[in-house]
Amino acid sequence: MLDPNISSPASLPVEGDIDTALSAFSRHGLSDLSNSSLMNRVDSKFLLPTSSLIDVINACQDDYSLLEINGLTKFIYENLYFDSPSLNLYHHHHNRKLNRFKVRHRHYADVGTSYLEVKFKNNKGRTIKNRCLSVRDPIAALENNHDFLEGHGVPKTQELIALQNCTYQRVSLANEKRGERITFDLGVTFSDAKISSSQKNPYQLSNYFIAELKQSTLDRESPFYRLMREMSVRPKGFSKYCMGVALTHTQPIKKNRFKANILRLQKGA
């Protein structure tokens, strides 16, 4: 769960305001998605000030429906990313290597299910995600599923260790006709998985939330893409794993590629 020692930033809309904005949406369940399940997709990411969240949500009401599961419309995600001790997967992303991987354990806290996931970014710019149902314990999930990881091309799976925690609250929208989804990640919090809980110094995105537009093919005429253009917000690379490592890793690490994002976060909205 989100670290209880981190207070909500003053710029984050109060829970009631978010719920009020979401109440105007039509709803869908996971079983209603086929065109917009998007395990093979193109991602466009946008870093937005939390002060704009309600306006953005309101602007999406006519074109998107809201995911609802068991009466819930906001969901806690608990991610733990794995990498080699020398951070090979991090450096592959930093150095813009094509055909690269990320490996993570994801726990859906509200639903109580967990998955071990492989995300593969190919040389066509597409993200391909594969996952298997797993146990709650991330380390046990990793140890029990080397065959799954190797079957999807992950190299040197025996070297993988727990590197980075990332938690947030997610709102998910979909336009089934257009075959696209939008996720809003709120209160994103990073911490170094190698450090004991008592010594952790989590980093929360106090002034920003992350919006991700997931499409089968890139369509800049998407209602959400047009909204971003009207707001003068450009898509921006923002890997939560890589940014988390860059912001919380205790040892010196190469992060030139991420400096623009780091400076923006430090500056605030």
C-alpha cells in the first residue's frame, strides 16, 4: 500500500472531488473489453499536474467509460520490479536499446490477485505484455516462474533480484469502439526494494500524475490525444521503473536520459 508516512500533497484533489467527477461516467467491467484489452499496443505517456486532474477527468466523460470492479473505481497497484545486480534492464532502457524487457510482480491490492509480468518493447515501438497468475510473495513468484520468463525471452533470469517498489492508485477508462484505454496513476510512490522498510526514503510524485494512452496503433486523432494537444501537453517518455531507480537508488547511477523529467519533478507544477 502507499506509504502511510507520506502525506497527500496539497495540490492533489480531495477524494470526494475525484469520486464526484468519476460518478458521471458510464461503467464497464473487465469482461466487457475485447478491442481495448491491448496486451500488444502502442503507449503514449503524459506527465500532468495534479491540479488539472478534475478537468481532465471531466473532459473524458463523453468519450470513455470507467472500469468498475466490485463497486470500486480506483484501485491500488503494488509493483515490484526485478533486475540484475548491475541493473542491466535499467541500462538497456537508458541507452535506448531496442527489443528490451522489464520484469515485475504486480499485486492488485483491492482485488487480491497477483501476476508476474514481462513487458517487451520491440524495435517497432510496440509494448507486448505477457503475464502469469502468481502467488502474493514476489520473490516466490520469481523463483517459481523462471520457465515462464525464459519462454518469453528474458535473459539470465537466475540473476534477477528485487530492485524497485512502485505503488499508486489507478483510474482506468476505455473506449471499446476505438480500441483504446487510458489510465491515470495517482500518488505514484517509489522506493528502493533493497533497503529495509525502516530505512526507506520513499519518493512521491507530489505535484504530478501520469496518464497513459494505450492504443492498438498510434492514433493522434484519439479524443484523449486531441485533449492533450489542446492543453499543450506533449507525450513524454516516463518509465516508472527507470524513474524510480533514478530517483531512489542509493549508489551513483547513469541517468542523463532522465534528467529533464527529474528536474521537472523537482521544480514542481
